Amino acid sequence: MSRGRHRHSSVLGRSVPPIAIGVLVVAALGALAASPDTLVVRSVGIAAVLAAVGVGVVLRQRDRTARVAAELAATRRKRSEERFEEQLAEAEYAAEVAEERATRFGRRLTAEKSRLAKAETEIARLLRERAVSVAEQALKEAEAHQRALAAARPKYPASPAAYVRAASVLRQLEQAAERAEARRESDQRAAVALRPAALPESVPTVRQLGAAPERPVLSAPGASAESVVAVRQRARPASRVPNFSFFGRSGAAGAAAVRAAAPAPAVGSVTELGAQGDLADVLGDEALAESARYAARQQPVEQPVAAPEPDEQHARPEVVDLTPHDDTEIIHVAQLRAELS
């Protein structure tokens, strides 16, 4: 059977057999009515019966064929419906599986999003901690650099004002020495004026620095002027500035001996302004000469052995130590010169 629009029989094909049977019946009735011959009438009757039987057989075959076709179509339709239902069930199952998979993927996506959010939070925290640690490290390095700069910076920076202060300190020391000497001389004059009149007036004899005259009281004739002055001097505390004293000399020879026996000055002391152990460059020639004159005036005075002077301790020159009252700041001149150069 052809498919498409020719699948079913046409109207003409369905109406041909009934039309042919009707034509044969009409022809037979006409022949019976028009022909008086019996043979002709019988022939027409037999042909009509045969035609009717043939048409009945054809219609029966068509009916059977149509029934088989209808049953086949119903079977096919049923199979198609069953296949459609199966496909529909499969589609529904696939939809359910897809929905379940989508739900599972949604849960996994939510878990991944939460984990990513936690990772971002942890990364932000680590970045903040890193920034804080870097800032602390930079602050520590800056503080260490500042401490290094402070340690490298000189304690007493060299400046013109430092030299001016040093000169002022030296002038103050010289003025203090002059005032102490004037006060001592006035005390000696007052002590001489208060002596009793019965005592014979002693004539002071000034000894030369290089000579060592004999004294009746002393038993060692070879004693020098330096030994006498050393005996008469009292012990003085150690000065904060080594080898620096205005009243510790006994003439030019004694000063030379002290300079020769004195150790090398410490680095950074005031005496380093001149030569090693030379105080003339620091104090000045006038101050050194004045110290020599004072030492010459303080030479021992010979008294009679029979009549010792009662106020001998007042007549002796007393060395005044200004070290406890000296608050002069020690200036490290060598360090200043090194920094200036």
C-alpha cells in the first residue's frame, strides 16, 4: 500500500462494484422484458448472478483486508502509545535525575562558595598580619638606625662655642688662682702683724732654686731645695684633671722636674692642647711665672734654734687645693680636632 495521500482507497474505487452490480441487474431486467427468448433471459440471469457473487467476494475480501488493516493500525497505535509512554517515563526519570543532579551541584556550589569565602577571609587576615609585621619590622629597623646614629653622634659636638667655653673655663681657673693667692698673702700679712713683740724679728732669706745652703737644724748637708719643698708640702687629693695645679710647683726647676717625672696626659684632657706635660701653653707664660714667684716667696725661713717661733704653722705657706671646688667640664680636645678635620 502506498503511503501519503494514497494510503486510503478513493471514492471511485469504493463505488465501482455496487455500480457494476446495479448495471447488470438493470440489463437483465431489460432483457427479460424486451426479449421473449428464454435462452437469452437465462443467460442474462446467470451473468447477473455471477456478477453478484463476484462482487460479493470482492467486497468480502475488501472487508477482510480493511479489518486486518484496522487491527494492524490499532496494534501499531497501541505500540506507539506504549512506546510514547515509555519515552515519557524515561523523560520524567531523566528530568528527576537531572533535577537531583542539579540539586547536588547546587549544594556543592554552595559549599565551594562558603569555602572560597573562608579562604578569602583567611587571606585578608594573613595580609593584615603581614602588613602589621612588616610595619613593626620597619619601625624596629628605623629605631635601630636612630640608635646607631645617636651612638655615632659625638657626645660633645665640636663647635666654636665649645672652644669659647674652654677659654672661659681657663680664664676662670686663672682668676680663681689669683684670688686664692691674694687671699693667702693677706692671711700671711695678718699673721705676721699679730705676732708678739718680744720675739726677735726673723729676716727671711730667699734661696736660689739651684743652690742648697746648709741649715743648722738639718743633719743632711746634701739635701736639695726640691726635697725641702716636698717635705713642707702637704698631701693633696688626686685631681680630676691629671697634672693640673696652680700651686704645686717649687720654682722653675721644680716645675721642670714635675714635668719630666709626670706621666703622659690622658687622651682628651685639657693638657693635650700643648706638648706632652707642658702647662705653659695652657696656662700662659704669665701664670707660670706667677706660680714660680709664689714658690720662691714660699721658701723656708731660718729661725734660731734656741727660740722657735710659736706660730710657725701660721708662717708656713699652705697649699690650697681647688680640686674639690672645681666643677670645670673636661673637654676632649683631641676628639674635637679629629671631628673637625
